[in-house]
Amino acid sequence: MAKPLIAIVGRPNVGKSTFFNKVVGRKISITEDKPGVTRDRLYADSEWRGKAFTIVDTGGIEMRSDDTMWREIKKQAEVAIDTAQVILFFLDGREGLTATDYDVASMLRRSKKPVILTVNKIDEYSEDKLFEFYSLGLGEPFAVSAEHGKGGGDVLDEAVSWFEKGEIEEDDSIKIAVVGKPNAGKSSLVNKILGFERSIVTDIAGTTRDAIDTKLSYNGKEYTVIDTAGIRKKSKVEDDIEYYSVMRAFDAVRRADVCLLVVDCTEGLTEQDTKIIGYVHEQGKPSLIVMNKWDLVEKDTNTINKFEEKLREDLKFMDYFKSVYISAKTGQRTEKLFSLIDEVYAHAHFKVATGTLNDLISDTLRANEPPSYNGRRLKVYYSSQVAVAPPTFVLKVNSTDLLHFSYARFLENVLRKNFDFSGTPIKLITRDNGEA
């Protein structure tokens, strides 16, 4: 299940990125004292008082500018607002309210989402510094100094309290995002899965402008199918509406449990397909490579093997992939999709018993010693699986510097050989022994 999303919004240069970096504990956003530095939305997972969430940093909103860059930033902020459960509206306590602040406040009121007024750059608290911010009509303002780490805890207390109030609807269905390039047959596939014409299907690329969720039951299980707009190269995105729909497609990937990566067999795997698949891989999502329009491919007894060999070559970074060859138009093999979706979902949620894992890692290290560096060799004292979706393993070691990426890859292959993690990425994390 996707974690609740907290979005940080506001005009430029009010300290959004500084706060974001404090919350996630590392410097992800570039913080500079000039507007427009954070142009794209940045996501990171974090936790506060035992409540896990995803937090998103957005570019500063300039409502009254016709500049193309500011329009793009505004669209991205709108996506974040639309998909968030709680919004932190950042304001500048030194500069006070501006016309743009009132414009952003109006936009946030229309969202009908919980909004927490966060007045930044209040290094020394006094009530009179907050008085004017009540005029926004969005409730009580919170004073913070993101730079000095003051007041952030109160803001996060308020944010996670909305999770507890049941404002976020629980949904236990398996969420399936159908993603790919325009005109790969995504909507035809969704219609075949759902059994009715829900999306408009034409031969014109880009007919589906938005991400649309549809619930269905199949074999006693609940699913939500998310049909998304085709994802083009940035240079091919010509208008604001399409840019908005591409960002919604990426958000669909973020909240999905399983991604169907639809590829046009007649074109083969293109550079853009590989980038989309890479994004899904980076997000840690289990997936299926759905090779569509298989009915249009001239075949002999070796055709599938040739296609598979090409996929293995192009997808070396995710050699765990699972593929299926279908025709959304004729329905060929589409009946296999749900069993494969269930399979990769189960693999992503598989938990290895701690004792079994430690025995396997110990045996592996004895049989294949890690290389030594400057007379030192990696020792693994303890291993445990700390998370699922994706399966995440922590190794307590004598020094994290001693795990070379090639040996980490070797350990990942050992895990995959002993447990079926096909269709899902897995993560290996090393921590120095004694580190929490």
C-alpha cells in the first residue's frame, strides 16, 4: 500500500527545500538563495513518531507569471497537491504575506485537503510575528526555522495526526499502473482487462490525458487498475496539458503495487521504453514487461526466444524482469495477466526467515570470500530482512566501505537463486556493526 503523501508547497525562496532536507535527513534538494532552483518534484520516504510517509518537495509557485518555466513548476505543484493527503503551505515570516501567498491560499482552499500553515524563518518566536497569517483563512499558523531545526516537530505532529483521524481512506486492493509510451495499446489492454470500453481507444497517440482509477474484482480479489497517459520524451512534450498528464503517470507508478510496462512488439524496446522501465525499477516496484501487439509480429519457432534475448540485453540493470507476450486487440494471452500480477506481487511481499537468511549468507561467505582491500576483508555479523515491497535486506558488517558493488551484486544473485524474487527489485543495505 502506498504511504501517505505530504506535499510542501509555497512561493519561491521560502525555505521549502531546507525543511524537506531536514525531514529526510540528507541533502536531496539543492538549496540556494534564489527562486526557481527546485524545478521538479522530489520524493523521499521518511517517518515521524512511528508513522511512515512520503514527502514531496515542489518548485516555488509563481501564480502571476506567464513564463514557461513557472507554468511548468505550477503544474507540477498542482500534481503534488492533487495526490497529497496533507499539504504544508510554506510562508516567509521575515518578508510577510505577498499577493502570491494569497493566490496559493485560494488554490489550496479549492483542493479541500488538510493544509498546515508553516511560517518559516522565525528564529525567535513571538506571537505577533504570526498574527497577519491568520488572514489567509487556513487555520492556525505554525512558526518554524527550517535552517535551525526549530518547530519542525510540531508541524510533523500535526501532519501525521491527519493520518490517525482516518482522513486517508484505506484501500487494500492491489493497484496496477498500466504505463508505457503513447499508442502502445495501454487503453486497449485496460478495456480488455475490465471488459468494457472505459477509455477512448483510437490510433491517435495521447488520447488518454489523465490517470484514471477503476476498481474491479477478479477471482475473489480486489484490484484497482490505473490507466495512464503515454509517457513521451521531455522534448516531445509540447503543451502544459500533456506535461501535466505525464507527471500524473509518474505519480501512478509511485502509488502502484504492480506496474504493467506495455511495449509495442512491432517497434521493439525503444530507448524511451527503457527509461520508463528504469523509473519503475528505481521506485522499487514489481512489474511485468507486457509485449503487446504480438498478433502483428511474423513468427517462427524461435521468435519469442529472440525477443527474450533482446530484452535480456536491453534490461541488464533489471535481469529479474518477467515478460508476457499478448495482443490486447485479440485477447491473446491476456487471461494470464492476473495470475502473473498476483505472482510478482507475492514475490515483492515475500519474507525470508531470519535464521534461514543468516545461514545462507554465512555459507556464501565461507564458500566465496569477499575480496580484501588493504589487508581488510568484509565480515557480515548478522543479516535480516527489514521490509517488503521491495524486499529489503540489512547486513551488519565490520565496515560498509568493504562491500564492493560487484560482491553486493553477487549476494543479490545468491538471494535470487535461493528465493524466487522474479519480477521484483530487491535492496541490500549495509550498516556498520553497532549502528542502529
